[in-house]
Amino acid sequence: MTGEFVRAVRDARPTAFLMENVPGLAASSRAEYFASLLHQLRTIGYTTVWKVLNAAEYGVPQTRRRLFVVGTRKSSKQFVFPAATHGPGTSLSFVPSGRYLKRGKMLGDANESIVVYAKRPDLRPNPYHGQLFNGGGRPVDLAAPCHTILASAGGNKTHFIDEEDEVPPYHKHLKRGGKPKNGVFSSGRRLTTVECALIQTFAANMKFAGSRSKQYTQIGNAVPPKLAEVLGKAIFEHISKDRSAG
């Protein structure tokens, strides 16, 4: 789809563009492809700059790393990405997922996908990391930003709330050499589409069309609106200053 993006930019000729993709696009294994993409954009008249940003560092209650490319046309200066506003080195703490998610208070229609103990748990120092349960969905630490909301959510790749706060004790049990448990983890409740949307910083009254599966996909594929706003304003200010200088 990056080829189609280049075509759209070539046809529309915007003053500036913003492109988002997974960080892997800039990985060493794809370096040649990524360099070719940037070359194509420069060839049609755009000065480009790219950076991998973590949404949590801009006030989003979610750890979400994504690659952003900004291109400007007829600009005297290169665009500079806005500095992080939240987290270490800033004046603000990360926004915890618990600001939007609550134990015992489900928002939206229930997700009936169950949570099952993993037969071979992958232990990490943090009880909310690793894989203590089957599937890609992980328990949410309400005191910290949520894991990345996945486009493949809806089933066992949907993160979940630990209603009875049983994850830390189970993690400690495993660290002490205890045997993995079997069956359903009854304390786990999967996030609803509404809750996933809130973690993405969509407005509470935002409506998504299609089946529930399609809604999870739309939400997980999206750029968090709060981060999009930060970048959009930065691009607008850059263009405005450049025009004034000109």
C-alpha cells in the first residue's frame, strides 16, 4: 500500500503529508525498500523526515510504537517532530489505563472470549508482561499505559482486565517454581470495543460500523486521535511559520 500512498501524494500534491506504519518498515531487513519509498517521495518534490514514536509519550494511555513519516513541499526548513510530553524526562507522568478502565465496571457489550492459563508460561520480571495466558491478549496493568491495542483483537488476542487482581499472585507463584495452572482464568474479562476505543483516545460517543470483529480491526488499525492531533498541529505550525518566513 505504500506505493498507493505515493500515488495519492503525487496526484493530490498536498503542502504536507503524514504517513504512519509499523516500526518494522524501517528495520534493517527492509532498509532498501524504505529508502526507495523515501526516494520516491523526494523525487516528486517532498522533503521527508521520519521517526518512531511511542503514543504513551504524548498522553495516550497505551504503549504503542509506530513509524511516522512527514513530508513537506517547498519548505525552507525540515520538519521537527514534537518532543515527548509524558514519561521520564518530562513534567508529566504516563497516563494510566485505569483512567479509562475500571474493575467491576464494563463499558459496552461484553466480549465472551475466555482467558485460559498457558501450559508453558513465558515469565518476565513484570507480571503484566510475558505470556502467562494463551493468546496474544495480556492482562492490563491499570496503574500504567495499556499494551498496544491489536487490530487482530476480538478473540484471545484481546487484552483483559484482571477483575480480582489475581495476576500478580499467580506470577509470584510461578517465579517461586510453582506449576502452571490449567483451565479458565475466571478473573479475566476481555476489553470491549468501547474500552479499546477509549484506550486509543477516541471519543466515548464514537460509533464504529460493521460486525464486532470489524470494529476491533478498525480500532486497532487506527492512529490514536490524541497523537494524530499533536502531529497535525505540529505540521500546521511548521507550514504556517514557513509561509510567514517566505
